[in-house]
Amino acid sequence: MKPRYILLALIVSSALAATTIVASADSSQFVAPLKAGEEVQTPAVISSAAGVSTITIAKDGDSLSYRLNVANIDDVLFSHIHCGAAGVNGPVVAFLYPGPTVSPNGVLATGTITDADVIDRPDSAACPGGVSGLDDLLDKIESSDAYVNVHTVAYQAGEIRGQIR
């Protein structure tokens, strides 16, 4: 097995283990496995890049924390949470990684999102009901109507993507 695939397997295994450990009575845990095949683009994205994002919603609903791990990816520009169902390109509603351009192999970003960090979006075909603050974003996450996207120099519309579940 190639070293980069071993690293990816370790990243994914660690994230899934964290999902089991972190979820408690004080929070709700969600995971977004990221891969090129989830991108909605023509032509299709061809990439061996992969990743996983874990999202933990605080029990009081006042914040969410996240961890974003990636592997086999170069020149990452930024990463976001988007409003949108599987197979739908939707608007950005929160930044996970705002830049600068990096080529990570492991943790790309960790942090906390509060109401002040959410980008309000109007009702649209891509984001039914829109998003107006953290409560709406949490509703989108809980209904699997939000996804994580990692954008790169080569694939500015997104190289890897995963629905938050």
C-alpha cells in the first residue's frame, strides 16, 4: 500500500473513531466523507484527493465545532460549508478554511462557528428556505442539506466534496 493511502486510511479511521468518542449527551456529531466523485461539475473532477470533516453541534445549539482532514491534495485555496442537497451546488454559508493556499496532508482546519460566522442566504432552488443564522444552518446539517467543499487552484469550483450526515 502506498504511503499516502496509508495516511488517508489513518485520517479516515481517526475521524470515525472520534465520531464515536466525541458524541455525547452534550453534543451531536456529524461526518462528511470527502471525495472527488461527489463534486457536481462538468467535466468531472479526476483526483485521488480525499478527506473527512467532523462537525459537533453543541447541546445548547449556540455553536458548532469542526475538524477538517485532507490527503493527496495540492494548492488548497479555501474550504466552506455550503447549503445544498446531494447533487446540488449551493451557496457558501460558512468558512472552514479561508486561506492562504496550502498543500496539507492531515489537518487542514479546526475551529468553531457561531451565529456571527454564518453567511445569510435567501431562499433559492439550491437552498430551499435559505439560511439566516446558525439555527438555520444547524437545521440544514441535521437534514443532510449541507455539504463541505474543498476548493483548489486546479479545481476552483471544488476538488473534493461530501454531504454532512
